[in-house]
Amino acid sequence: MDTAQLALLALLIGVILGGSVALVVIAAYRARDRAIEHGSTEVPDGVRDVLAGMDDPAVVLNPSGTVLAASIPAAAYGFAEGAVPPSDDVLLLANAARVGTATDAATLRLPRAGEERVVSVRARPITSRLVLVVLRDVTEQERVEQMRRDFVANTSHELKTPVGAVSLLAEAIDSAADDPAQVRAFAKRLLAEATRLGTLTTRIMSLSRLQSEQPAAMRDVAVDELVVAAIAAHATQADSAGVEIRRGGERGAYVHGDPQVLGEAVGNLLANAIAYSPRGSHVGIGVRVVDRVVELAVSDQGVGIAEADQERVFERFYRADQARSRRTGGTGLGLAIVKHAVQRHGGEVRLWSRLGQGSTFTIRLPRAEPRAAPRGRSKKARKNPKKTADTARKDSVA
Ligand code: ADP
């Protein structure tokens, strides 16, 4: 090997060694940058942009628990940049997440605009020093879940009484087999309990259907039809209670809805008005159209409802007068069904009542315009559209 070749080899080795050293140095610099970034309390690039686009409340906390960055909705829960979180529980959760324990999620009660909210809180470390805390308001889900639990508990409780009575009465009939008068008396009570059980079951089913599905058979419904049907269905109850039903108000209004669901709601109001009225009094049922709203009111001169109970009577199984409700075979579900049925149709139910004077329940529903009859047609023709269509066809042929 001559000198020139040796020089070339040395140069090559030098270049290789130099390049390797340079690479090691660059890698070391990069690793150092990464370590600095990871251990820093600077919010990493892009995190603020993500927070700015978030609909949920979310914050980044540093090790001393100061909020370094926050999404806009976080302000409603009292989180502010540069301040500590409004709840120590959030801090505890963030610390747990930073040290990697399993308790990095919890359901907390936090104030929002002066109101306590149920919030699901999750904390995740985003660097070795910073923790991202994301909150989700689950108040509504909690409320629905609580209602479902209460409904199941109340339903079982309500069913237990008549079911128990039915088996006791059956045993009583068996032991009184030799005494026809007693057997008849027990059989009458057995029938009453069985009827109560039947009503309760039907109402529970109505209510759960209303809470789970939309009314199915939607069509234009003549409010007069609902009124006439409810009066006819409750004529016997009114007769035996010595209560007169009086019909009043406007005619010809329409609403859009499920006639069966609406009919049940009107029927429940009329049944209550009769049940809670004294003998010799009258119950009114009437319709009024105010702007684009149809108001169907059922009023009575009965016992009335105390102001404190007026909100609560629409709750499931709530009875303002326990004893009377049981005596009249009440289930405590009638008004809950009315409320849900009306709300499902985009309406509301209002109550006016005074103890000892009576009550007025008003169902308010959006007014529907039934498909208008062509102009110039007589009232008779509008009553019989098929005939009119036939006549029109004949006319056009002629
Ligand atoms: P119930 O089957 O017990 O009548 P509802 O849900 O229909 O159940 O009514 C709830 C409670 O509201 C009743 O127990 C009763 O105390 C009260 N209530 C309902 N309607 C009337 C009314 N027209 N007059 C007085 N109290 C009423």
C-alpha cells in the first residue's frame, strides 16, 4: 500500500468515526430535549388547541395542582387558568393519576352555577409532570337511573299488597267453605283485589310504554271524539258516585297524536274528577282554543289538592290522600300517565286547585290543522269526503 492509499484509508476511517460521533451527539441532544419536554411544566404543543375544541370541561394540572390550561366549558365548574381546582377531590384524583394508581376515575358532586351536579371525572398523565382531567356531566343519566330504581322498588311494593290480599282471601274462602254468606263476602273482596291488581298492571304497562316508546298511531284527532269517548266510558262511574258530567266549550278542534294514548289521559282526568268529588256535585269537561294551543280542561268541585302536593301528584305512586286513593281503587299512576302522554305530544298539563273548593286539570296540546277541505265545499260535503270526491269525479266526467 503506497502513501496515497494510506492517506485515503485514514480519511475514510476519519469520516466514518466523525459521522458516528456526530450521530451520537445529535441523538443525545434529542434525548435531552425529550427529557426536558417530558419533565417540564409547559403545556405540550397542540394540547391547548385540543382543549379549545372540546365540548366537555377539561383541564391540565401541574404537580402543585395549578390549572395550566382549560377548555371553555371548564369555567362553568369554577376551573380557571392559574388557580387551583374548586374541589380537593379533583386534585386527589390528578395526583393518583400522576403516580399511576388505579383510582384515576371517579364520580364526584361538583357545583355548577350554584347547583350541585353529578360529574364523572377521569384523570390521565400526559407528561411525567402534567395531568389531563376530563369531566362529564352525568346528572341527567343519574336521575333517570335513580328513577328507574325507584320505579322498580315502588312497583314491587305496590304489587305486594293486592297479591298478598288475593292469596289470603283465597285461603279464607277455603276455610269458610261451609258458610255461604262468608264465602260470598270473601269472594266479593277477592274480586275487588283482583280488579285492583288488573288496573295496577295495566297502568304500569301504559306508563312504561309511554316512557320507552313514542306514541305509535299518530293522526289528526278530533278533540270532540276524545271528550265524547271519555264521557261515555265514565258514565257508570259518575252515576254510581252521584256526580253529573257537564260538557262545555268550543267544538271542532283537532290535535295531532295517538288517539288511544290521548284518550287514556283524558279518561284518567275524568275518572279522578269523579272519584274526588262529593255526591250531588258536577264535573265539567270543556275545550278552548287559545292561539295555536288546544286546552282541554276537566274541573271538579271536589276535595281539592293542597298547594304542597300540587307538583308531586304527577309523580308515580304519589297520592295526596292515601286513604281516599286506596278506597277509590286509585293506583297513584293516573296523573303520571297523563303527564307523560301529554309531554310525548309536545304539550303540558296544568293544575289549578284549592283545598275544599275543587280542581281543574288542563291538558294543553299544539293545535293541528286537519287537511283542509277544498274551498267552496258545503258543510255537508266536508262531512262526507268520499261522497264529495265521487261527485267531483262524476262532475268532471260530465
Ligand atoms: P290515583 O290513582 O291515586 O287517583 P293519580 O295519579 O290519578 O292517582 O292521582 C294522584 C293523587 O292526586 C291522588 O291520589 C289524589 O290524592 C290526587 N288527585 C288527583 N286528581 C284529583 C282531583 N281531581 N281532586 C283531588 N285530588 C286529586
